[in-house]
Amino acid sequence: MGQLHYPGTTDFTLDPGFDKRRPAEVAVLPASGTVSEDAATALREGLRSRLLDLHYAPVRLGEVDRALADFKPGGASAVMEIHVDRWDDANLFGDGTVRFTAEVRLFGAGSRDVLYRARLTDVPAQASFVARTMEDRPKTLGQAAAEAAERLLEKLPVKSDL
């Protein structure tokens, strides 16, 4: 079986020195850009969850929100920014697809250097298996955001202690 092919374009950059500067704890900042508040929240939660899957230690979102000014690129903590240029969920309850364009950037603690960057343009995220009715919207939106987060962090190396 061949490699999966997704429509849209993807561009990933990993700093050559990533292994030496790999953060353990990461604060996921609120999403910015052209996205509803519900979708921004779901996407942020999806990124935090995916970081856990990859063995990073994401800072609790409530903690980040209480001291947002303390979490910024170049600050004491590693931070992940997400900017959404397009989040089209008009077909979420048709074929269960969200098409999105977004960029995520991971900054190491004490540096404005980008350790990891992903730019996805016009890429689909599927939630068809949970898209049943409008009452399912929170669950369906959450699933689409989780898949979008997985796609955005597709090339982020698993954190290991080796």
C-alpha cells in the first residue's frame, strides 16, 4: 500500500538543531486568525492533546490563559502558536469535512528561533464518522480539530528521553 495522499499543500520545517533544543514543556497559545471561537478552542485542545500523544508536557490551558503575557515567543517557556487563515466547516454536516489553511510554529524556551513549523494550505480534516446531526456539532468539531492538529504536528518528532 502506498503513502496516503491528501489534497492541498503541506510544508514542514524542523530546525537542524531540534534534538539539542527539543522542549519538554510547551504552552499552546490561543489560536489567532480567521476561525470561530468554538473552532479555535477545539483546535487548541487538539494541539495540546496531540503534544501529549507525542510525549511532550503541554502546560494546562487554564494556566496559560491566566498568565498569557508570561507565555510568548522568546519567553521563559517553549510556546506553540497557531494561526488560521481559513477554517471552512460548511460541509461539516454534509460529508463531514473541514478544509483549512493554518500555520503552527514552535518556539524554544528563551528563544525566538522557530524549532518546528508547519504550513498547511487548503487541507481537509475528516469527521464524517461522528457527523450525524447538528446536536453532534461539539463532538464533530472536536474530531475535525483533532485531525487538523494531527496533520499540523505530523512531522514533529516524538519526545523521548534518550
